[in-house]
Amino acid sequence: MEKCVPWGRCIWAVTNHHNRCDDQYCNGQAKPQKVERSTYGHAQKIRAAMTHHFGREPTIGNSWWTLREDGSVFGNPSLSHLVSTYMVSLRRRKTRAGEAPLSARAITPDVLRKLHDFNHMPENWNAQSYAPTPRGQKNETETTSPAGRRILQAVYTIAFACLMRIDEVLNIRVRHVKALIDSNGEEYMMLTLDFRKTNQNGGVKPFCLYRFPAAEAHLCPYRAVSDWVEFSQIHLAGDDTPLFPRLMANGRWQVGSQMTGEHLLELMRRNLADVNIDALEYGTHSFRRGGCQWLSCDKRWPLRQICDWGGWSTEFSSLTIVKYLISENDDPRERREDYFNPNRPPALRCFACGRTCSCS
């Protein structure tokens, strides 16, 4: 009986995907049109959750599910050949049915520039006198308040430049941030986290952030965090207060509370709507994706350096980072028609070398 249990788990893994995401039942019968079907992305999340669940069992782990010669099996049933084959088939059928399994679009420096310029307009950036909201009118001062815009700018730039996940940014405490001066007298900010997704037991390398050039002020975490600290009068004295608190309806912030990812996503989508950008194409992971592409394409960082900075493994057998660098849903840096066009328009002028060619 013990030999059959892993087989049952493997079949259950496929059945779970079938019942939720497939267009037909396990017996081959087509589902009625009124039956709701989940997306292929949801199926991927189900498999990831099962892989994590089985991986926590000491006798299973994350090894590939394998059948021994004596009929016994070992390994993670979610990592079996049966489940992998089904996932490939499901994606093919979902694509033929018209579903495009795309991830969140990467935030580009141009989008961050638009958000930065809009948020720094005097009527949006400067403190305003409090005015109560009339009854029946929706209150959006938590977004339009100077505090809300400063928090958004700080979160945007940290997630983008440091390749952080949004929950890691929101978990930053005041004691994690230090203002220091290097041996050349240059001021910089050192950000050190207690743990990350890939460093659950600590040992996270610090992020040393200097002031970016004026041409990249919209991408600069040093400027954005300094603006928020100065405005909120937060003292970087080493306490455990969240650096980014939750905003209240009157546009003020609740000291000691922590902003949630859902709250930030709502504020971010309102902010994108302010600059006439479709917010549904972007998610909280767009900043980590966009920052990865910015460091690779614009800053010309080596792949190993990006992995070290962003917390990816430098063992290049998996190359998870490729999913962040290449996606069909991202804005193309150059049109395919212009790859060999000698008269293609110039690129954005590089503030360092002054070149406008696409290879600068």
C-alpha cells in the first residue's frame, strides 16, 4: 500500500489541475460553457504550491519523482514526468483556445519618469491644507496626498533599482536604513534586510545606494527615501518601526503600521491612471522585472553581477533570470522592422557618453 501512495499523489496532482483549469473533465467529457475555468497561470501557481507542500516532507524533498526497479518510488510527485507532460499539454491547448499566458509587464525607466514628473508637480508634491471629503464622494487623498506620493516614489525606486520583491520592500524597518559617508566623503545609503525569499536564515548582503545623476533622478532610491524621511520626520535611530506605514483616508500615515501589498497595488494603479497608462498590464512584480532589464540593457551589468545584486543563484544551470530579461509582454526596445534600418530614429541620449545610437 505504501508503494501506491506516491502514485496516488501524482495522479491527484494532475486531477487537481484538470478540475480547475482544463476544458474537459478527467474522463474526457467536455465541460459546459457555464463552468468557470482557471487560467494557465493559475495552474502554474497550483503546481508551485504542491511542489512546496510536498517538498517540506523530509522523506520527499524536491528531488525528481522517480520509479525504482523494485516498484517503489521516491521524490516529489509534483515534479513527476506525468505532471510535467500534462502542464505542457495544458499550455498548448490554452494557447490554441486564445489564452495568452503572459506575466506582468516590466516597468520601464520611461514609465517611472512619467510617474516621477507627475508626482513632483507642485500641486501634487507640496503639502496642502486638509479639507474634509463631502458625503457620498470617493476619498482618494491617500493617493494624492504628498505623503502617499513620497511613499510610492520610494517604493518604486527601491524595488526597481535593488531588484526587490514588493513584500521585501514593505517589510523594511527603520533600523535597516543607515546614512553613511565613504572614504572619499561621498554620502550613501546602506540598506540591509534581515532576510529575503532566497535568504530565509539571514546573511543578506547590504545594498549600498549612492545618489544617481540628475538625468536618472526618477530612478534614484537615495533621493526618494531621503524625501520621505525628511517629510515624515522619521529618525533613523535603529527602531523596529516600518519605514512605509499604511495611509489613512485623510492622507496621513499611521505610525507603527505597515502598508500591505494589496494597498500598495491599489495606490500604484491609481498613480498609473494619473499618467494615462493602462494599469492592468502591470503588477507589483513589474518593478523587479523592469529593474533587471534596466541593469542588463542600459547599465550593461554582467549577468553574474545582476544575479548577485538581485539575489538569484549564480549557478547557471536553471537561469531563472532569463524569465525576467525576456518576455513577449514587455515593451520592445526597438522595432523589429528597424533592426537593420540605417535611418532608424536615434535612441535616448546617454547622459554619460553622449551617444544616441542604439548600442550606446
